[in-house]
Amino acid sequence: MAEVTVIGGGVGGMVCALLLARQGHEVRLYERLPRLGGKLAEHRRDGFTFSLGPTLLTMPDLFRTLGVRRELVEPELLCRYRFADGTVLDARRDPERMVAEVERLAPGEGRSWRAFHGWALGCLRAAGRTAFTGPLLRPPGEARLSDLLAVAPARTLDGLARRYFRDARLRQYVGRYATYAGSSPYRAPAALGCVPALEHGQGAWYAPGGMARLADDLALLLEAAGVRAFLSEPVAAVEARGSRVTGVRLESGERVRADVVVANTDAASLYERLLPDRRRLRRIARLGPSSSALLLLAGVEGRTPGLPHHSVLFSADYEREFADIFDRGSPPRDPTVYVGCSAVDDGSQAPSGAENWTLLVNVPARDPGRWPIRVEAYRDLVLERLAERGHDLAGRLRFADVFTPADLRDRYGAWDGAIYGTAHRGRLAPFLRPGNRGPRRGLYLVGGSAHPGGGLPMVTMGAHIVADLVTRDFPSRPQ
């Protein structure tokens, strides 16, 4: 079997290391931060705990099959959507209850949502036979030609929404799924519309104690599998001889031999710094970065009656919002605001009689120092928009810590602070993302910037793809 080095201890790297160790490979993992989990992290202050990354988990069976036994909690609502006109759509997991909610919001559109959901189910089945289980250009043998048509390759996500819904609010609701990949619904492929099938089919779940506990669970599984994890140990370079990798060089100067190197890093960082490759770096640059995020981590006094685990407060002009982000390189003046409050389901996340609010706004992947507005002023603007949409925190705010694209860049090596590497732009976007096999034998890519994409389920499926590739490429220890 092979000697494997994994660079980066995000969830993709952790799962890949676990799978390869269980297959009998000798695995080392090097993480530059003092803890494992990558963006599955948290911020603590004055008795409050905030998730810096995912706030809910879809496709929980991916983690259960790995051996994670933590009991999860399913919030009452998938999400509460509030539109600029003040109307509200409560997304229910049960499809028939969702149909009723849509019909209440927009009479006559319930049947349209049922048809949209049916399309999403077909798209998800097609993805399960192709993108989720292997390299996109070489899908598994069970893939069908009809799978290509099932994902509506000629449409954008906004085009898909217009196919099914007359009501502009419902088109905005569908368009939100582009943000799951850090993209614009007016440019992203319709295939992102399969996400509702996941949410309504498998639910969205919360891990008591905070989502970062899932990273703790994976760390214990790594230890049990014999993976040697080195924390606060940055890698300086991937080393290669001719057409194959030979190992890595640590920033300490130590060289570590490896037959296989799995880069759980941003693909742009890999090809810019660890294994310079100008051609691949230019290809990534042409795609452009995904969006980034501004997080306001707010300690809030008191309890808010009826507040769901998470909600989305939409802007009045969605098209203008994404033009600000991707065309003007500016944080939107009228942003959609995501509100997450895990204290609704977990009292351990805030002091008694208080709430932890995580406010997320999509912004450009760009150093905030180059924004046309100072970070502090933009924080205040977000709080003003929040108040205009029914959540005035004046007099209740203990503090509001800010996490910017610069923090994402500096902490995780994210390209300009982009959350998901490259944006999904155009019909061929899924085919243009960095693949899981690198340009040298023995080099593999896993994580949010590589196929199949970002988010806990995607990077976990990417880890399975890479582990299968390694097993196929290295069936026995090289002589």
C-alpha cells in the first residue's frame, strides 16, 4: 500500500485520510492551524459560541457511515424566507406541507413547486450516478446519457426558476441555491437546483454543542484508524521528480517522503505556491473567484419569540445584489442577510436569557481594504437593513464581532477570501473546476475548490472520490 500525505485538515482532508487509512495505507496529515476541521470552526466570546462555517448539515448519512454516532437535531423549519415586501415563506421539510406554504404565499404556484421539486429529484438522481461518485469527465459505469439532460445543461439557475414560477419571490427563493456554491443565479448552471431535493428528502440537521463537534468526532476516528495528525505544521511545497510526486517539504525544512499527496488546500494556492503551475493557475483565474462572506457574530440580549434556527432576509433587487458582488467588486448596498441562531435549539451556545446571532452577507472575494466602504460602516449598514426587515437589535446588542474575506484568506489560504474557490459561471462551469487528479502521478485534490464542490456533503463525497482514485491508482505498494 502507499505512503500518503494529506495537506490540510479540513473536512475533505480528514475524511480522505480516514478512508485511506482504513484501506491500509500509511497516512500522515499536516494542518497549519492548531486544530482540525478547517472552516468547520467556531468563535467564542463571553459565553457565546458561533459557527464560523456550516450551521446545518444535509445528507447526514455521509457522516454516519463514517462512524460518527453523534445524535443530531432537526430544526422545525428548513428555513424562513422573508421577502422585501414583508411576506414570509416557511420552508417545511415535508414536500406536501411545502406545497401548501407556497400556495399560501402565491396562490396557484403550489402545483408549480411540486413540478419543480420533481425536476430537482430527477436532477439529484442523475448527479448521484455521475458527479457525486466520480470524476466529472469519467463518470462511473452506471451513468446514463439521459443524466446530462436531467440537469438542464442549457439553462442557468435563474432560467430554471423562470421556467417553473411566475412569482418573482419564488424565483428569488430558487436563486438562493446559487449561493450554496458562492455563485450568481444569473450565471450559475441549473444543476444547483437539485439542492432542494436534498433538503426536503434528507432534512437539514444541527449537531448539539455546535457544528464544530463533528470535526472533533472525525478527529477521534482518525486517531482510531492510525492516522498521524500534525497540527500547527504548515507545508511549504509539494515535491516532485519528473511526472510523479515524491513527498512534501514542511516550513520547518523537513522533507517527508510520500507516494501520494492529497491537497486539501485551495486549488489556486496549490498551483501558485505549493506546486507552481502557471497554466493551471491562469485557467483558475479565468473562471473567477466565488463570492466571499462577511460574518457578524452578534451576542444578543433576550430571547426572540418564534425565531427559527435560520432564516433569510432577501434584498429588494436580487439582480443588482449579484451585479454588485461579481461585476462591481463591491459589497451590495442592499444585501440579503442570512440569520443563524443555534441557541434556538441548543442552550449551550449562549448565556441564559441571550442568543447568538450569526449574520452572513455575500460579498466579493476581495481584500476589504479595497472596498468603497469601510468594514465598520458596512457592519452598521447590515444592522440597519436587519432592522428594516423586522429584526432591530438596538438596545439588545452586547457585541458584534466581524469576520471578513481577509480572515478567510489568512486563516484558510482561500483565494482572495473566496469560500468555494472558483464561481460557477456558465453552462460548462462544473466541467471547468479543478479535477480530483492533479498534473503529477500521485497528486490529488479534495475540498471546496475541487470537484464536486464546497459544503460538508460535497467535500465528503469528494473525499470518497479521491480515496477510490488512490485505491485504483495504487493497488499495492510501489516497489
